[in-house]
Amino acid sequence: MIQAQRKEKSRNAARWRRGKENLEFFELAKLLPLPGAISSQLDKASIVRLSVTYLRLRRFAALGAPPWGLRAVGPPAGLAPGRRGPVALVSEVFEQHLGGHILQSLDGFVFALNQEGKFLYISETVSIYLGLSQVELTGSSVFDYIHPGDHSEVLEQLGLRAASIGPPTPPSVSSSSSSSSSSLVDTPEIEASPTEASPAFRAQERSFFVRMKSTLTKRGLNVKASGYKVIHVTGRLRARALGLVALGHTLPPAPLAELPLHGHMIVFRLSLGLTILACESRVSDHMDMGPSELVGRSCYQFVHGQDATRIRQSHLDLLDKGQVVTGYYRWLQRAGGFVWLQSVATVAGNGKSTGEHHVLWVSHVLSNAEGSQTPLDAFQLPALEHHHHHH
């Protein structure tokens, strides 16, 4: 009898403890900056992960220069609600939701990564572009969602490449300082990294392409992209609070049937080496050359010398990841000068044999011909015309 009572008592105690613990978790979840419908559904592990991440995000924000305002929203102090005019009210309501308005108008999602590459924040809009949820990604490592082939590039872009080779601080310092967390805050600026003194590295702006996991990709469209989408990441490295604040853009879908082709867009079919295999006759609406002068020649022959290295980088990204958006570049005209273009390129083909792969190179024509009096390449000189054709 006593035995049974004792069992019952400890069962009750355990139930009471569990109930108390659940209540604490429930209260903690309510403090998260998430809609109640979501926060009430979270399991304990997620609540802990999201709470820790939110605290890290607040520190990350406070370390900005200038610090990011996590202002309390509400009327300015000392103003009675009745005294504000309608304009003030409207702008206040708008400002309160400004972040939401901006996110909805952006063609992509916003995220912040800390030093280790964990998502401190990712906007809920990621679900539209990748089919992944904000709650699942927050606090997780970006490397869990990036194609393994792109990991080293992301490390490099985060400026972690140098750090991961040797100890980040001299051994004498790290052994003497007992608390490693405080030394994180005092990390010297990235610029001080000895292995990378190049000016390009010092610039904090970042722009690169990665393949991110997506539940929305059509299977079998392209072997390289199956289960992944190519994302153009543009953003800034935060020097003191080491990390990256960035915008992710998905590239347009590959099949041309799905692309709205505007009047100022021209489509080339290229070899993997960027030799022009075919182009539309409309090309002559935008430049002083037709298919007969373009087909069979390399794109590199027409790219302005100063833009060639950028196009080469885009070419490498294209072969590596299957899709890319070039920067703005100049395409030389037969009569001298150039037009400005920007292209979206996609490796297309049935995926079975590389032999059948080609590149769809969709170019937006951004300008009329410029600098037409200035020959920039030998083929633009009339005297060399006949000479050129003999080769």
C-alpha cells in the first residue's frame, strides 16, 4: 500500500515539474518575435535554438556602426495621442510596418549570418523562393543548406578562409584569456587579416552565386540544379561583428518558355566555351551586326577588354553552378563603340551527355550604341576588313 502511494507521489511530482517546465517554455516562446500561430507550435529544441539566435542577433545589431535601432515602436514620448495629426499617424503606422513593406517589394529574401555562418535572421519570404521555413533556418548553419561544392567559396566570402587555416589569435593570448566569448567581441577588423592584404578583399561589399537547397525545383530539369536553386547573394561583411548581411535573389527559371521576352532582350545559344551557335535575327534591331557575322565566333571577341575578366568569372560560375547573372558589360559594335548588356545565362540540355549541353544566353540590351567614333578592337577598323576575312 505504502509502496503504491510513494509511486503515485513521485508520479505527481514529475507531472508537476513537467507542467512547470512546459509553462516556462510556453512563456519563452511567447517572447520570440514570431506570430503566435507559429510560436505556439514550436517544440522545446526549436524554442531554445530560436531564443539563443535572437539574443545573438540583438548583439550583432548592437555592434553595428552605427548600431541598428531596435527602437521601441510607439508614439514619441511626451505626445498625447489626441494631439497628433492624421499625417503623423499614417506615417507612424507605415514606419512600424516599413520592414514588411520593403520585404514584400524585394524580389528575394534577406538574411544575416554570424561569424560561424549561422543564420541570425532570415526573412519569412525565403519560403516563396526556396520553399524553406524561417523557423527551420534561423539558428541553423548556412552550410546545411548550401551545395557542398560551394562551401569553400562561402567560407572565403565570409572571410573565414584565412582564420580556418591557423589559430585566429596568437596562442599566448588565447591560453591566458579564460573567457573566449569576450575575445570574440574584440576581434580585430577583417582588414587586419595578414593573409589577405589585397584591396579587393578589403572592400566589404560581397556579390557571389551559391546553390541553395530548394523544395521548389523541378526534378530532372538540370542535373546540376536538381534539388537546388542558384541564388545571387549581394551584401556586406560586417567587420567588427564579423558576419554577413545580405539579400538573396533567385535567378529566373531556365526554360525560355517561362521567360517573358521583352523587346530589349535577345537570346543567343552558345557552346559551353561561349562560341555563338545561334542567335535571333532581331539581334540587328539592337546592334549593327546580324546572325551571319556573329554565329561561329566567340563572345569574348565582342566583349570590351575592360569587362573580359568579369565575363570570364561569370563563365566559370556558369560552368560550376549551372546558372549566372553577369554584371553590366560592353559589347563591341562593328562600326566602332559598343552597347551595354547584362545577361542571364543557363546551362541547358537533357543532362545525360555533356555533348548535348549548350548555354542559353539571354541578354538585356541596356543602351543604344555609345562611342561609335572610337574603334576598340581591330575588327572595328575598316582597313582591316578584307585582311580579317582572309584569316
